[in-house]
Amino acid sequence: MKRFPWLILILTVLLLLLPAAHGDTLHAAPGQMTLTEALTACEDGDVIELAEGTYAEPAEVFPLTVTKAVTIRAAEGTSPVIKSPEFKAAIRVETEGVTLQGLDIRFLRTGIYAIGNDMTLENCRISLADTKWRTSSCGMWCGGIYRMTVRGCAFTGCGISLAGPPLSERSADLPKLTGLFEVGEDIGFFTTHTIEDCTVNGKPLFYAALLPEVNAPADAGEVICCGCGKVTVEGADVSDSSMGMVLAYNENVQLTDCKADRCGVFGIYVAKCGGGEMLRCSARETNHALDIRATDHMILRECSAADCDQGLFFSLVRDGAMIDCAVTGTGQGYFMAAGSGNVLLNCTASACENGFNLQKEGSVLMTGCTAEACTVCGVRLDATPTAFFGNTLKDNWTAVMAYGGVSFDISENRFENTGCCALYLRDIGYSRFSGNVFAGSAKKSVEASGTMGGSLWIGNELDTAPDMSAASDGFIPNFPISCSE
């Protein structure tokens, strides 16, 4: 009986010395076993080897979803093409430990959608197949993953985007990104990766993490700096990527004369940073031009956006400013939401849908700004208490909309040639209106709906009589209006 423990020990050692079991190799080829079938048949540890050819619909079902820890690789001497259809990802990685090697991935929406940790991507080519599908496209979207390795890969018309995990019940009060993901509450989503020897549009993909100071090269095709102290980028052109720059969890960001045109998701993206300045940075024909989220003390100076879906964007930004900036031809020119203490100074918005769109911000100071030829609204103040002084509103359909039960100070502004309504007010708190001039209103100078909250109206010059028919009360004093009619 005493010998049994020794026997157990010997058997254990022998088992440890046995060669580790290796997975099977499955062979996929056009006209034979499809990649979709191989992914269904595989087990953890297997290798799926792809023969030469194109893997596309109707033979393949997209997204090609990987739920086992497998390696998908090109057969020796081949360059298999995975070609995804419109609106669908080429490859969706849902589990840990997946490796992709030697693949040529051509997509119209997303190349690789990764939500599994410890993924490896080696010697692959990822390209946007048609530039008309650029908006919201992404080469590799990484949603809340750790320890990714990307090595020796070439991205064309796209790049790598880093974010937090997909939205869930716990995401309710957290900063969000694109309405589908969290910004990322764990710095590890951004700093635990290895990205080396990769290119974006033939230029280096620059990645730095957890360094005290970084000077990114001007010749970079994409810049990703996360968890660093001071980050400096000067003169970089990161156009035609997915996110031209991803700057997250840095203490201080200093960007000068950088350009991010034609990017699928964001031109320059700054999140969870301690502050900094962007000087003369620009984006054209990009989804979101310059996008700042969950960051304090960020100054945008002489920055611009043209022909973008979103222009200059603040979300959950505190004590920041946009100064001497210009936006033209965008859907939303300037956007601010859920932040506080921000300033708009001497900024212009022209030919946008909404020139300035402020949603549920804390107090904002807006002065010296111009909104011109905006097709929906020059300035939209949605439940955002705003000190609105010395601004010019010209040739807009609606010049200013202010509503949402909060207070406004609107003084010394000029409203010119408004197509529909110069100043629309709905259910406001106690506010003050003084010294404003209305000229050339095609229909209405002022329209009020709901309560005016006992607001003060004094010293304003109207060109048409106000429409108070939908208001439940009036102003204090009893609307002493100066009207040119």
C-alpha cells in the first residue's frame, strides 16, 4: 500500500512527458469544402488551410464567424482572397486564441470584427474593396479585447480601430462610441497589444503604449498612442484610414497641422485623455472629423472640417474649447453633448444641416460665432443652458432653436435673412433676451411654444411680429417689443 503514492507519481510524470495532442488540419478550397463548412466542423486547436482562390458568396456565409480557437492560414505559396458582401463583416472573431495568417481580406463594411482576446493577425492584407462604401467602414474593429498581436500586415483604405466592449446592461451610464460600443473603461483594451511591422496605405502604422513621452512620426499612415504621458504629433497625414488617430488614456495630447481626410469611422479620435491642444488639424470627407470623448481641458484651435457627416465633436468633455474653428458642408457642424463648462469662440459653420448642435450640456459660453446657410438649424440649444452673445445668424432655415426647460442668456446677436423662423423657443426656464436684432426674416422672427418661464425680453429689435399663439404664457414685462412693421 505504501508504494501506491510512488506509482501515482510515476504515472503522472509519464503523462506529462507524452507529446501534446495536436489538432487536425482541415483543407478548404473553392468548389470543395467551403471555409464556412470548415468553421462549422473545426474544434479548438485545429488548423484550417485555404487553397488558392476567392472565398465569397454564394458559397460562403458572411460574416465568417469563428467560435473555436483555430488557426486559419493560407496554404504554402498561395494568397487566398476572402471577399465579403455589402453591409457585412468578412470575419467575425468571437473566441479567444484565434490566429489568421496570410489572408487577403477585401471588404465593403468591416474586414475583421474582433471581440475575442489573444487574437493574432500575421502577414495579412486588409483592404476596402470600393471607396464608395467608405463611410462607417473599418479594416479591423477591436471591441473590448486584450493582448492582440498584429504583425506584418498591410491595410489599404482602412486601419485598426480600438474600442471598449459591445453595449450591455452595465453600459447605461458609461461613455459610448457609435451607439454600439463603450468607449472603454479599462485601459487594457488599448495598451496590452503588440502591433509591429504593419502599414496603412504603404506608410508605417505607429503604435505606442504606456510610454512617458511619445513623438509620433510625421510619415505615419495611422497613429495609435494609448496610456502615455505627453503625446506629440506634428504634420501627420493619416487620411484614408478607419481611425486616422486613436489617442486614448494619455495625459497630454499636442497635435499640430495634422490631416485626416476620407476616414471611415473617425479622422482623429481622442478619448479618456487629461487634456491638450489640437492646432490647425483638419478632416475632409470623413465620417466623424475630429472626435473628442470623455476628456477634460481639450482645446481645438483653428481646426476645420469639410463635407463630413459630423464635424467637430465633443461628448462628455469638460472645460474644453473650440476657438477660431471652421466647419462647412457637414451634417452636424459642431456637436457637444453631456459635457460641461465648454466654450465656442469665433467659430463658423456654413452650409451644414445643423451648424451648432448642443445637447444636454452643462453651461456653455458661445460668442463671436457665425452660422450661415444651414439647411435645418443654425444653432440648436437642446436642454443646454447657454450664454449666447455677439453671434451672427445669416441665411439659415431656422436660425436658433432653444428648448428643454433650462435657462438661456441670448443677447447682442444678429439674425439675418432667416427662411422659416429666426428664434424658436419651446418650454424654457427663466431666460434673458436683450439687444438682439432681427432683419430680413422671410416668415417669422420669433415663435414661442409652451412656457416661457417668466423670461425677460428687453431692447430687442424685431422685423416681424412674434408668433405667441402656442405659448402658455409670455415674457416679463408684457413683451415690450420694438418692431419695424
